[in-house]
Amino acid sequence: FRNNIKSGTELGKLAKSYIDKGELVPDDVIIGMIDSFLDKMGKVNGVIFDGFPRTIAQAEALKVMLAERGQEGTAMIGLDVPEDELMDRLIKRGQLSGRADDNEETIKKRLIVYNDQTSPLKEWYKNEGKHCYIQGSGELDRIFADIVAAIDSRK
């Protein structure tokens, strides 16, 4: 996404128009990008998707894309962080990075979208036996260790 946006591609401009409003980019656009990405990656030992999938349709499409390549997802890491802490983190990220979409109004919209559209993924991945709950507040070293342990336990 960010590379397409930075390069000013048509896809990047389209994605940016949604992101700037705090909305999700439509599933078909994202799924096409991920499918193309996986094709370019070829056979690899693993991939970490940050912020994908965000809807059940995207999760189902990812499962199919991976199966077509003889692979499957190992785990969905769910970082649990209180919304007020998320707001603080994202505003600070925006100040440090200059990301215009990390502002209070857009973040509030993102949280609404998350609760409406992304949150149901927890149950979907629990039913798949892939959801890993991680307490995302506290010391970074502990959070990282918890993530590593969750992934290692699935190998």
C-alpha cells in the first residue's frame, strides 16, 4: 500500500482516498494486491501480514490463495490494546512519521471500522484454530517474546 501511495500509482491514489478517510480499502482491491504480492514472492518460508486481513471476506480469500499455493496460515496474532492507548500511540506515530492519516478524527473512524468489520475476525480465526491472543500493552520485550512464543508453538 504505502509503496503504491508513495509512487503515486492509480492503485495508490485509490487506496489513499480510502485510508485518508479512515475507511477500509475495498476487499477486491486488497485481495488483488495480496494475490499479486504472493505471486511475486514465490515459495518462501513465511510471510507476516500486518493489517491484513481486515474482513472475513479477506480472510477467506487469503485461505484460498494460500491453499492454491500449497500453503496455509499459521497464526493470527491479536494484540489487545485499550483504545485510549491506541489513540495515544497512533497520534505519536503521526507526529514522528508525518503520516497525515494519524490524526484523532481519522483514528476514531478507524476504531469504529475495526469494531464493526475487523473485530469479527477474532471468532473466525478462533474457529480456524489460528487465533493467538497477545496482551499488547506493557514492555515491548515481553510483547515481542509473547508473539514469538505464539508463532513458535504453531510450528
